[in-house]
Amino acid sequence: MTSIRTSRPEDGERAVEIWRRAVDATHHFLTETDRQAIDAMVSDFLPQAPLWLAVDSSNCPLAFMLVDNGHMEALFVDPEHSGKGIGAALIRHGLSLHPSMTTDVNEQNTQAVGFYERMGFQRTGRSPLDGQGRPYPIIHLKYGAI
């Protein structure tokens, strides 16, 4: 049984672990240099971020979502638990709070693009560079946009 709760300070290390495992499983397009630079940034920021966590019956985080002002900044599921509806449950929770939620996704992460589109997100634009100016195109999405 999975439930959703807000993060606590003691969840920070596990959130970083989920992020690393998920990125290693899905972001093969990153160069090693960029992967290390992003890891350093995420490791500093993520433990203090206000996250929504999907946790198991032992209260162990399996996935997390970060939403800021209706924009989903991050959604990561531990690969050991992917494909079980955990990410979809977090999205539904986010949409219950922000019915017009937006998000961005790496274009090269085709699995994630397809997931968001199946969840009802529609493309609203594209940027050729990511938020740090790296050459990783971003697809902009909004729930129920059209």
C-alpha cells in the first residue's frame, strides 16, 4: 500500500538516492560532466525542498514530486518501483491541488514524455536548451491545455 505525505528533514538522503537511481535509469543522454554537475546542484537543494513523497507501508519513500506555484519541477520514482502507478498517483495528487499544473521534461527522455501525455498533459512549447543552458531540449507541458 502506497500513501502520499509531505517530506521531512530525515527524508532528504533518500530523496537524493531516488533522484540518482532514476536519473541513472532514464537520463542516458547526459554527458558524465553534466551528470556530475547536476548531481552536485541537486544534492545541495533536494534535501531541503518541500516534496510530496509516495511512501510504502513502512513509511519508506519510493518516489517524490516537487511542485512550486502549480509547476511540477520534479517527479522521480525509484526504478525498482516504476511501472506500478506510483508516479501517476503523485500526479493525480498534484492535480488535485493544481488542476492546471504545468511541467517541463527532457525531450530525450521519451518514456517520460509519453507518460505525461498519457496522464493528460499537452505540449505547449519547446526550448532548445535546458534551464542551465545545456544542450538538452525541453518540452513544456500543461495539463488539459487544449
